[in-house]
Amino acid sequence: MATTDRAVAEELDRADPLAAYRERFLAPEPGLVYLDGNSLGRLPATTAGRLAEAVTEQWGRGLIRSWEHWIELSQSIGDEIAAGVLEAEPGEVIVSDSTTVNLYKLAAAALDARPDRRVLLTDDDNFPSDSYVFQGLAAARGLELRVIETDLDEGLSAAAVRAALDEDVALASFSHVAYRSGAIADLVDITGAAHDVGALTLWDLSHSGGSIPVPLRSAGADLAVGCTYKYLCGGPGAPAYLYVRRDLQAQMRQPIWGWFGQRDQFGMVGRYDAAPGLTRFLVGTPPVLSMIGVREGVRVVAEAGIEALRAKGQALTSYLIDLADAWLTPLGFRLASPRDACRRGSHVTLHHPDAWRICRALIERYDVVPDFRTPDRLRLGPAPLTTSYADVWEGLDRLRRLIESGAHESYPTQRSRVT
């Protein structure tokens, strides 16, 4: 049977050990093919009910009395992420703020912990928000921002990082999975290389947490941040998480001092005294309702298991690439992700000179939702928990038919604000 036969997808779905999990997420449009789970995860079926209960009972009836159990949500959900999503210990992960704010807090704390060093190291394919934070820190502190040139399709190499490291580097910060290509950086090797010269590491786990194993403990990683609205299905704008290795927590002091990071929070004293442990990395009052949504997503991911999610992510993306090779390469597409399944996360990127117009036409005319990233890249994210092999087949078949029809050529070349 040919790979392009739909019966292959149906057979793979029948054998899929995670197939039942699709029923635990809302999919109100049966004809929609959603291939953007790497940008915003689907809504868990239990989340709306949990939020309704929190609004009507915990807030509506409990009022301020509910803070007796809300007050520890940042820590308790962080522990669930540590145990079920990341390779980390209880008390090493906490939920707070946005990914960017957490990145700033940890980067500033790391630079303060290496005051005699003058270099912050990153790469030119890191997520733009991360790069902007580093540019601001470097400008404010008079530091050198050293930027490694990275292959946009193949990702960051450990050899390039080793070549850029020296004893002037205070902090090396990279994305574990590249947002554009899905390429996986060698977290263990790169962390070891940084430690060899006495530098700290800070990892962005936004595209890896919930989709691939994250070996923080094995690597001896220092610091990390990640978001909860992609593979963890916490909802749009859901709060992020941060990780600080336990033995570093007492040495670190983050720069935004707020009352949730204060030792005796309700003592209301005038002088700041950082709380012990990871609590010192909190700032202000947490978004309780959003955090309840995060907890629902995290629990489904943890139940499914990271190893099982990784296995399906590799299989789904490999199947997608096989179909792209057969159907789309002859139509002008080129793979812009690592071909080796061990070197990519759970999304695949295809290059096409007309990728923007193709993206818009797919969404508006063919009920297929991918997203677009510069330069000229169509990003396809078949999230393992919520995507079937038949979805991948259908999405690629519709994409092929779109290109053959030329319907995308009627769309404007000017990008909209959201891509």
C-alpha cells in the first residue's frame, strides 16, 4: 500500500495508543484540520467546567476565603509540571507571569550571580522576545551580547556553542526546540559545555515542554522557562513557568521584588526580604482562573506520558514529511526542518516562496489551520494528544489541492498583524 493512500492513515489511527485522548478535547468543527497545536493547544473538555466552578463557587460563594487554597496554586501546579512534564524535582518549578517576564527575571538573576563576566551568549534563531530581553539587558548593563549564527532549518549545533564559549560568558541561553524549524538543541551537551567554562545556562522550553522529554536533571541545567498554552493546553495567555535548580535557589535574587516573593507576605513590613526557595521568584498576585486552566491541561499531558507523546510526535511528523515529499516537493515546497526524527520536535516547517498567501488560503478556503513564520515558511504542528494521522493526511491533501488550483494567488502578499 502506498504511503499516500488514506487507508495507511486509518490503519495508523487504529493502532494509536493515544487515540482515545482526542475525545478529551473540544473539537466543535468536525471538518476543521487543526495543525497549529504548537502555537495554541486545544481546549481540554474538563476546563470549562472547572473554570465555571471556580467562578461560581470559589469566587462567587467563597469570595476572599478561597485564597486559603488559591495561595499555593503557583507552587502546586509547578510541582505537577516538574513531575509529569519535565525531568525536575518538587520545589524546582513554579508557575508565574509570562514566559518573557520569567526569562527577564532569571537572566538578570544569572548575570548578577556572575558579576565579573561581561558576555551574554545566545543565537540568531532564538525566539525574538528572548533576543529582545537580552538586547535590553546587555544595553542596560554595558555587556557584550554574543550571537551565534544558526542554520534556520537544522538548528543550533553544540559545536558552534562550544566555539563561542569562553570564561567571559556569564550566561548562555537558547531554545530547546527552535520555534521556526522545530530543530532540537542538545540540552545536555550544551549545558555541559557552558559549565566547563563556568557559565550558567537558561533554556526556553516553550516548544519542548509537553511534547518531548526535557532532561533538566540529567543535564544539571541551571535555569529554564516555558509557556503553558502550547502543548500543555492551558489556554490563550495562560501564565508561564520557570525552573531553578534547587542548589541555586538561595544564591539567586530576581530583580522584580513583589509581595508574593516576600518572606512574610502578610507581615506587611516595609523592607523586602526574599522568601526561601523558589517562592522568591514570584512577584504579584497570580491569575487564579488562568492557573486553574493550566492545571487541567498539565494533568492530561502527565497522564498520557511524555515518552508516549514523544513517540507519537515523531511518528506524526515523519508521516507528514513522507506525504510532503510525495505531494508537495513537486509543487515547489522544501522541507525546512531536520529530516531526522530524533532531531526535531513535534512540528514541521515547509518552505515555499508564497507561504504567506498559501497559509491564508488554507485557513479561509480549505479549513486547515497552520501558521506562517518568516522567511517564507509554513509551520505545521500536529500536536500528539489531539491530532490523528487522518488529520495529517487530510491537511496535506487539501494543501496539495490548494496549490494545484492556484486559489492562493488571489490573496494579498502583505502580511496581517497575526500570522
